[in-house]
Amino acid sequence: MVKKRPHTVVFSWTSEGTYNTLRDYVDGTETSVSVACDIQPNTAKYTVGTSGDVQQASYRIFANRFDDDTDVPETGVTANFFDLDHVVLKFFVYQKHLEVFV
């Protein structure tokens, strides 16, 4: 039987730091989310984002949406799979799944 999501990817990012009540800078927290997914080589060499920007992507990742309302930033996200870190170019969030270009 063929598995729908045969791979695992770990998305990681660091939130922005803030200043506390004593006006001391506090570093942001690192967040990591591991999800089952399907990773495919990107057959189209370029990806056009919603703003019209053209980016070259190596892989497309298909995964279910995160269980909670995890707020993923638009920049600074890495995806770890195949024992390598990849820079996430774009998240496309649909009703029931994610499509991610790296």
C-alpha cells in the first residue's frame, strides 16, 4: 500500500525578540514543528508567488495543516529533511493542507 505522506519534515524558525518591562532585550524563542509530508522534486523550475515574484525552487512539500493555529512567519523558516536544512521560499496554506516550496 502506498503511503500518502511517506516523509517527515521539521519546520524551524525563531520569533522576533522583544523588550521586557525593564527595557532589556529578550531573544525570541525557537519553534520547531515536525509533520508527515510528501516531498517531491519541483518539476517546474520557477515558482510564482501571490505577489508576482518569481523564485527558483528545488522541492515541493505537501503536508496537512498544523493542528493548532501555529503562526508561521513569511521569512526565516527552514525545513529539515533528507538530513539537510533547506530555506523555505513560500508557504501556501489551503483549507486542509499546505504546499511549501524550498
